[in-house]
Amino acid sequence: MANSIFRNAMNRMVKARERQVSRYVNGALLSLDNETLKNLGTSREELRRKGATPCIF
């Protein structure tokens, strides 16, 4: 039982971190121009819909 509690906590932590990284990457992608985004197979609207955190460089 103890293993399942720790495994469940770890899985939730990993999923939360994956969502955070996804928002960060989407924010970085939003700094690219529309042509580059099109070549990558995405659009600004799609990235905004998925959620984005501003990336400051």
C-alpha cells in the first residue's frame, strides 16, 4: 500500500511538471514568427488555446 501512495504522489508531481513545461514551451514558441510556426505545424491561436506562460529572454 505504501508504494502505491508514493507512486501516486510521484505520478501527480510528474504530470504537474509536464503541464508547467508545456506552458513554458508554448510561451517560447509564441515569440517565433508566423511562418516558422506554420512550418512547425502549429499556429498562435492553437498555442494560446493550449495555454502559455510568457518567456522572457
